[in-house]
Amino acid sequence: MTMVDFNTLKDVAGYRKAFPTVFENLDESEAKRVVRAVHSSVLEGREPTVEDMQASADRILHRRQGGLTDSDVLDILARVQGSSSRSA
């Protein structure tokens, strides 16, 4: 596997080169949607694997069910509310 320099990864062409198997069957519009969706987390320091990128692309392009369930949302809300009350 090629090492990805996440500090210089900026555009669709860069993502296509870094993750060729993920982007090989995506048209330009689909590729832009995926890059827009994941790039902010890369800027924040996330270094996705090929598997992470494929899962993101599938979710973004509605190829696989994703997102949060009602239970997930309630669990997150409970944790956030719990941490808010401790910091007050």
C-alpha cells in the first residue's frame, strides 16, 4: 500500500491517487461528493484507511445503509447531557 501524505491531500485528483480502488468507478460528481464529505475530518487529523474511505463513499452515495439509529442518537444525547452537567 502506498503511503498517503494527508498534509498535502487537497482535491479529487489527490484522493483518486491515494485511494484508487475507492474512486475508480466514481464519476467526477460522485468523487467530489465523497471528497467534500471526508476532507474536513482529514484536515482535523483523521487518516482514513482504504476501508474507511470505501465505507464513507458507500454511505455518502447511499450504497450502504448508514447513519445513526434512534438508539444511537439517544445514547449520544445522554452522554452529552451527562458531561454538560459535570462541567457546570
